[in-house]
Amino acid sequence: QVQLVESGGGLVQAGGSLRLSCVASTSIFKLYDMGWHRQAPGNQRELVAAITRGGDTNYADSVKGRFTISRDNAKNTVYLQMNNLKPEDTAVYYCNANWRGYAYWGQGTQVTVSS
């Protein structure tokens, strides 16, 4: 069982920034591929950004150039730095961990961007 605890969500104006954090309880955090997903009302849950255990990253086209995913294995933490936020980024953001076919999800944190 892997517990994922998220923080950093909130309300910001368009053009502002937020940094989301996700702390994992597993002792083998360094072996997990990590990611951030989001879901807005009426939309499917979508991948926002991912980072492999080797440090490779990928992003949704809608956030490329604005969001940055990173990880600190010493702190069992994955981050999502979100800059130049847009109202379209408003959603519940979920932390995700994957290892050998196992998938774990955080509780979600609300990000609201006002215009």
C-alpha cells in the first residue's frame, strides 16, 4: 500500500503560479514512475505530466512550456510547478504512482484559476 499526500492547490488569478507537492509513503519511491493527472467537471481525467524513475519527463500539449514536473527521491516527493495558469487549468489534480503494474492515486487537490 502506497499513500500519496498532496498539497499546494488553491485559488489563483490567470497568469499566476502554483506548486503542487505529493509525498509518497513507500520505501521504494525511487523505483516508481510518477505523474500528475487532472479532471475538470464534464471532462475525462487526463495526464498532465509524468516523470519516470529514470528522470524522463513528458507533458500534455496543453501545459507544455508552462508546467514542470520534478522529483526529489530523498524526500519521496514529486512536484508540479504550474506557471502562467489559465482558467482552462481549473480542475482537481491527482498524484499518481506506478510500479510493476501497480497504480496508486492521491486524494486530489483543487486548483481554481480565475479570469
